[in-house]
Amino acid sequence: MRRKNWSSYLVLALASAAVLPSFSRGEDKPAADTVTQQQMLDEIRSLRAEVDRLKAQSAPQAAPAATATASVAPVASHDDQVSATKAAVDADAAHRQAYSLTAAPITSGFDGKGFVLSDEQGNNVFRPGFILQVRNVTNWREDAKKPTADDNDLENGWEIRRAKFYFTGNLFSPDLTYRFQMANQTNGSSFVLDDAWAAYTFYKGNPGKFSAKVGQFKAPVVHEEYEVGDEKQLAAERSLLNDTIGGSSMGPRTQGLSFLWNSSTDAKADFLHAEAMVHDGSGNIIAGGAKISKKVNGKTVTIPTNVPGSVNTDYRDGKTSGAPIVGGAARVEWRPMGDWADYIDFTARGVKNPLLVVGLGGDATNAVNMNYYHFTADAQYKDPSGVAVYGAALGDFTSFHNIAGFNNNFDYGGLAQVSYYIGSSGLEPFLRGDVIKFDDDLVPTHNLISELTLGVNYYMGGQGKWGHHAKITVDGTYLPLGSGPVDHLGTDELNNSYRNEFVIRAQFQVWL
């Protein structure tokens, strides 16, 4: 509407500008009236044509301007949508970054602990590893072949005591961890499943940190077995006490669900740990593993002595006597001083602050015709000077039911060890002694066995910087009454009751 009025006014103004001079000229020259009128009409037509031309030129320019003006808001709105969409995509990518194995750049290499494959955030971590222990063993037993003929026995040879392959790490988040481990048989050619578990930390805050762990792993009872790995032992092998009535006699692994609690998420303020597990039952070695038979009402009754735990088994309960059915285990640890990281082995190598940890553990298993109970109390101290001390008291109680003629069985024992790390040389001499007292009812005579182990570790790499990853261990063990009535191949001690026995082990270890 405004354009129409403007155009009319423009036509009138131009027409007036042309007519008024003509009228003035006509007044000045009245003789030329007729010609002047014709010229005026022609000029008006010319002016109108010019106006039409100008209108035609101005219309295309005005339309884009109007269009541009009208489209300012839509264009801005589109930009906003693009920005919003990009922001949403970036947010979604960031959210998915933690849950994708391919979304983030990959980092790999050796980080001082081992080889690692990880994303940059550390949400997805894969650590492969292996443990290799090559050992030469010499075993001498007094009167072992023919005790009445004074015929001693000497055994010497090599063995691959351990060859284990494993991978561990976390998936999607540092809170979801896992471990899978296969191991060789000491006296066999096949590999068996050791560990297969996953753990998730589902709460962090006040009152600490709560986690759950499910799968196959060691019952949380004996510190020497549960928390100190094969590669982190002080001697070449765990103690006979552990092998007979401790952690090794309980399976050493079982299957189930465990709950863990740390008193604080801050490592320095975290002074208390607790763990409780429900499982398919642990095994047991009764009275050192001797075959025990009695005549009851004229019939010979034999009780099982070596009872396997729940390792690689399905959900069904065993039906034979002594087979474990269901059980539970728990362990509590109190750290008044030191760092938890120094509690995972027995050496004082690399310790910067004095460490003291006191622990209590127990296990109860219901089995066919009997119940097993294990318990322990232990304490560990380490000092930056290189001194490390560990002591433990263990008990093993078996309650028989529906087996006439057999009383309950209670075995117990203790262990003490001390070591001194000489940092400048990488050498660490150590001394360990343990003793086991079997129940009088099942082992009426010579029911006390013991071992005394003296040895040295050499940590390789110059001043021992490679630690447990590459070390040589040489130790000797003396057993005044032998290792008991059964072979303890795990400790390289052979059955030899009531007579002297010596074992010398030289072991080279590589651990990645």
C-alpha cells in the first residue's frame, strides 16, 4: 500500500515539474500554446514510462530485502538448532566414551607394572600377564624306602612349579574390575582354571566404599594364601602349616559371592577392611591327610581325608561323604599405621613408612556327614629399615555327624617368620618356622610336625629394582618328624612320618 502511494506521488511530482514550466513559458509566449500542450503530453507519457521502469527496477530489490528481513529469524533459528544438535552429539559421544572399546584413542605400552592396553580415560584397561617359576628340588628322607632297613631316599630334579597365564583390568569404568587365570598342574600336562571373577564398586561415600565380587576365587580367610600371591611369597613356597590346615587345605578356591567394605575412600584414612563371602563350600585335609579307618560294630568305617573344594563345579551338591555343600567365609583387617599397598607381600623392600596390620579370618562349611571350620589370627609388621615380621595362629575343626565311632577333630598350629632386606645388594635373608599339632583322637602318636626354613632372595635388576618381577630364591627346610603321612607336593615335602627330612629348593621366577 505504501509503495502505491509513493509511486502516485512520484508521478504527480514529475508531471507538475514538467507542466508548471510550460505554463510559465506559455504565459511568456502565448503564440506557442498548441505545440506546448502536445509536448507536455509526450513528456507526461515519457515520465510515466520512466516511473514504470523505476518501479520495475525497485520491485526486485525490495523483494529480496523483504525476504532477507523476513528470513533473519529463521536463519538464526537454524543456527541455534545446528549448535544444539552438535552439543547433543558431543554430549552423547562423551557419554558413550566410557562404554565403548573403540570410541576413544588407545594407549598401550609398559607402565612399570606390566604391559597395558587402555583408553586415555582409563575406563577400559586390559593387562595380560604370566607367572613362571622354574625350580630345582632336592629331597632327602631318613629311612623313607625301608624304615626297618635304614634305607634313606634321595630325590633331585627340575619342575615347572608354576606356569600361569592371566589377564586383568577394568571394563567401562575403573569401578568394574575382572581377573581370569589359567594354571598348569604341578604334576600334569593340562591347564586348569584358577581365577574367574568380576568385581564392582557400587558405592563410594560416607561410610566408605562397598564392592561386590562374584565368580571363582580364594576364600577370604588366611592372609598367606588369600592376599599374598604365588609370585610375592618370601620363601620359594608357602608353609607346610598353610598347606595342611590353612588356606591351601580349603580348596584352595571356591565359587560364590563376596562383599567387601573399606572404611574410607581416602587411602590414608582407610584403616579398616572387611569381607564376607557365601560359597559352595571349601575342602579340608583331616589330620594331615592320613587315611583313617575304624571298625565300628564289626564294620570298617573310613572317613575322607583329602576333600576337594568347590573348584570348577556346577551348582549340584556332592553326595559322597565329606563333599562340601555350602559355606561362608569372612575376614577383617585393622591397619593402625602404614600403607595398604605394602600389605600384599612379606618383604620390606621399598617400604617408606612403618606398617602394622592385624587380621582375623574364618570359614564354616557344611558338608555331607561333617562340618568344617577354619580360623586364623595374624599380624604383619614392616619397617623402612628393611625388617619384616609376620606371625599367624591357625585352627581347623571338623565336626562329624552320622559317622559312628568318630569324635570331633581339632588341629591347630602357628607360624613366625622374619626377613631383612639389604637394599644396596638386592639380597634378603629370611627365617621361617611353623608347627602343626594334630588331634590325639585321629593321630594318637607323633602328632606334632614342624618345619624350619632358612633362605635368601636375590632381587635382580641392580639394587633389586625389578623386585618380584625377576628374582632368585634359594632356601632349605628341615623337618624333624617329616611332613606327615601324605605327600605335600605343593611344598615339595614328601610323606615321611616321624623321621628327619631335608628339602633344598632353588627357584628362578619371572612375573609380568
